[in-house]
Amino acid sequence: MLKSVFTAVAALLVLPSLIGGAVFPAAAASSLPLLSGAYTYTVGKFCQLPVTVLYRGSPNVAGSPFVQEVITTGAPVSQPAGAGTMKFVQSATAKGSGTIMLNGTSFEGTTILLTSTGAGTSGVDGTPLAAQATTGSSAFTQTATSIAITATGSTFNIYYGKVLTGIVQYAVFVGIDSKGCADQYTITHN
């Protein structure tokens, strides 16, 4: 049995030279699929909400702590989402790097809107959701497994979908951005 397995493997290794081509075309297609041209994108983010709880001892019941204050400060507390267009222009001298231009809309606001009432206080802490234009450009570098966007200082894992004549038609990139939020971008070639 073992001898027949080795014979079969040896035949597969010799076969490409006999038929003038590769038996394993995926292995032969080792060039990097390029992000190039205009893409439509969507982005979703998840940012953890940091909460600090301040406890005090109860003046009425010994040894019984109570929550005096809840504080939501520190890291970003918004859950932005958005959509728009990205245009990738590959460098003429270094394929897999170049410039990305972004034009879209994002929606941002704090995760929690806290309304205060009673005891002489009133108001809202937090920021309601609002739309804002998102534009800009940055250098980028891509590999078979990652994309780094210089302006944000973020490197994401990238998963390529359909590739047509070396140009990526669909991809998803995910990772932790420079603000500590989880980002997911989905792009589709126009």
C-alpha cells in the first residue's frame, strides 16, 4: 500500500512536465491580487464601553457598599458605521502599495445616552447619532494576508474574494484600529 502511494505521488510530480502545464493551478497563481480602481465600501465598528463604578460605604448600614457614581470615560464610546467609495491607485514602481482615497458618510454617536432628571439635575450626557462626511487619502500597503493604512496607523487582516485579471473584485478586511475598536470593511469593485 505504502509503495503505491509513493508511486502515485511521484507520477503527479512528473506529470506537469509531460503535459506542459501545472497540475495544481492554484499553486502556480502566486501573484498578489491587487486592489486597484474604484470600490464601494461599508464599514462597521465595535468599540468597548469602558465603565468605572465608584463605590462608597453606606452611612445607614455598616459594611454595605453602594454605587455612588458610574463613569463612562476613557476609550471611544461610539459605534460608528458608514458607507461610500474607496479608490485604490497602485504605485507604478511597487505593486501592492500606493494611495487610497475615501469619500463617504459615517454615522457616529455614543453608545449610551444618559438622561438625568430629579434632585435639581436635568440634561443628557452623550452624543446622539449624526451623519458626517468622511473624506481623505492615505498611503497603503497590501500583502496576501494584510492591508496597512498609513494615515490611521492600522493594519488589518484581508480576505480576498473574487479576483478578475489580477484585480480584486471583492474583499473584507478586519482588525483592531488605532483607537482600540474592532473594524470590518467590505469592499466591492465598481
